[in-house]
Amino acid sequence: MNINVHPTAIVSPNAKIGENVEIGPFAIIEDDVVIGNGTKIMAGAYIANGARIGNDCRIFQYAVIATEPQDLKYENEKSEVFIGDRTVIREFATIHRATSTGKTTVGSDCLIMAYCHVAHDCIVG
């Protein structure tokens, strides 16, 4: 398997990582994460449990994917974030896991620009 992981990145051995993936310095990839082929995770990105990232995506510096939603009704239920193929997530963007629907979705070929927030249960793309 051809994966390029910077030595300062923290990548769980339980994460499912596709072919030709690049993971930059100080990135964190938790246990229950799936990253598709050809995806590039840049410096300092945080990919939390429940992230399902498609093929050929680019996740820029300090983006945060699949952390707990900002919803007072959230009770630690299992939920996920789905990101389609060829989607670009720019610097400091945040995408939170769902509450009521079980998933937050960003489709294929989307551009989530710097500092954007995709809230729980949203469907974009």
C-alpha cells in the first residue's frame, strides 16, 4: 500500500486509508475513519471518528472533520460525516457529525471555502 505519512502525523492503525494518500505534518486521524484513494490531508488537519472521505479529496491546513456537533440535544449517539469524491475543504473549515439523521453529507466535487462551517445533519452538494 502506498501511503505517504509525515513522521509528526498521528494516524490510528485502525483507520482505513486508501492507496496514494498523503497525510501532512501534525495531522491527526482517529480510529473510525475511512479515507479514499488519492486524498491529500494537509498540515494540522483533524479527522475524527465517523469521517468517511471519498477519493481524490484535498483537506487543507487545520480543517476539522467529524467532531461532535454543536447541538445541546446531542447525546453522544453514533453518527458520521460523508464527504464525496474530489471535494476540496479549505483552511480552518469545520464539518460536524450529525445528531438526528445519523449523517452530515458533503457531496462530490464540492468546494468548502476557508473558515466555513457545515453544521450537524446538513446535506451540501
